[in-house]
Amino acid sequence: MDEGGEDPEQIEIAARVVIGLLRLQTVQKGVIPLTELPHYLRMAAAEREKHGDFGAARMLSDWADILGDWA
């Protein structure tokens, strides 16, 4: 996973998605079980891809894989 090659705008988009999920988890503790978090990231990746944010989609998908390994 090499985010160094991604456009800064794409990194920001992906980070905002993750921060949004973190905020949701903080405000409504346990709303997304850890085992489901990779699924949410993959859904977000698919949505970003629809909007042409391919770098953000790649990063979100990669992060979903990492979380899937942890769960």
C-alpha cells in the first residue's frame, strides 16, 4: 500500500470517509461492529469510484483488507 503515489486530494477524500466512520463510532458507540467495518469501507470505496475518485477508492479498499485481517 503506497499512498505516497496518490493525489493529495484523493488522500483527503479517503481520510474524510474514515474520519466520518470514526465520528459515527464515537457518537454512537458500537453502531458498526468491528467485523462489519471492512464492509462499510468497501461500500464507501464503491461510492467513491462511482464519483471518479479512483485513488480514494483504492485506499479505502486497501484499508478494508487490512481491517478484515484484524477482525
